[in-house]
Amino acid sequence: MHIELNTDKNISSDERLLEYTEGAIQGALARFQDRITRVTAHFADENSSEKNAADDKRCTLEARLAGLQPLAATHFAPTVREALAGAIQKLESAITSVVEREQDKQRRS
């Protein structure tokens, strides 16, 4: 599973963020690693001018599964790590649903 990281100009894209993001995604989606070809993480600070804005960090994750349409999940939170955690949870749920549907189709065939 290849993981890419993109940030807007208000979020620092350093090695620490990349390592944390890769570890969190790989840990949560490990059971799907044979199906996922790539995950792209996009981080943004929605209200960079407002320092006390709640839930202004956005994480959008896009997963490409072999032979299927891409899946995406977005989460807003006060911190980048919380936004990532929420997006991972949503993406994991979406992937689980798609994989289960695929398995049901194969069983019926």
C-alpha cells in the first residue's frame, strides 16, 4: 500500500507528519492492504486566519482499491491528528462496506 501526503500552505509537511500519517493509516487498514493500491492524505487548515477556530483542520483520505472506484472520507477536528483519526475511521468503515458487498456478490454467483 503506497501512501502519499499533501498539505496546504498552512500545515507543515515534515517527516514527522509523514511518518505518523503512514503509521496510522497502515495500522488501521492493514487487513485491506492486499486490496488497497494507494491512499492519499490531504490536510488543510480551513480557517488559518482564525487562531481559535474549532474544528478547522481537515483531513481527506482517498483510497484506491484494485478494480474498484476510489473511496474518500473527510473529517474536521481541532488538530491534524484528530482529523486524521476521524477520517481513518470513516474510510475504514467505507472500505469494510465495499469489501463485504463484493464478498456477498461472489458468494451468490
